[in-house]
Amino acid sequence: MHSVDSTCIQNSEREQIAKIQAGHPLARNYFDQLVASYLSPLHRRCMAWLGCPHDADDVLQETLVRSYRYIHAYRGEAAFRSWLYAIADNQCRSYLKNGRHWRNVLSQMSFRKKLEPKKNVR
């Protein structure tokens, strides 16, 4: 059973999604409003997968780009939140599978090494 507030939020989300899918001139603004409350939870989820804030930022951005690009495919069979989380999870898997995570870790290690003061060798 849903509370009244929950039902109102779901209706509001459905209305925003319908406007975005219909190509409303303010679709981008509706999308920004739609995902605003999910940004922190999505970032925490990406951090749980990846363990690095920079990687989580990258994956979160890609998640948002993909969800906006493919929102026409959202059918409403699951909650919008679940759909976003599934995209984020898939992006995290892809990020780890493709090794981008480790390239970032290694480049950060290399960068830090360059910043270390050189020791006097006699």
C-alpha cells in the first residue's frame, strides 16, 4: 500500500517522464528535476561498486547521459528509481570490465609519484 505522498511523487514522476518522452521543449529541465533527488544515492551506489570518488563521478555522469538518451525506452513497468539503478549498476560493471578503473588508479599513482620530492642520492 502506498502513502498519499508516495503516490503523488510517482504521479509527478510519470508526468515528467511523459513530457520528456514526448519531446517537450523543456525536456532537459524536466529530466534535471526528475533525477535531482537520486543523485546522492546513485553516487553512493557507484562508490560502493568502484571505491573511488573520481570513478564514481565518471560512472554517474555516464549513467545520467544514458538514462536521458534512452528514456524513451522506459516503459514504467518498474519504478523509475529501479530503472536508474539498473543503468548505474550496468555502467559500473562495464567500467570495471573494461579496465578503466585500473587505468585511473595507476595514473593517479603515477601522478602522485611525480609530485613526491626527490630524495638526495649520494
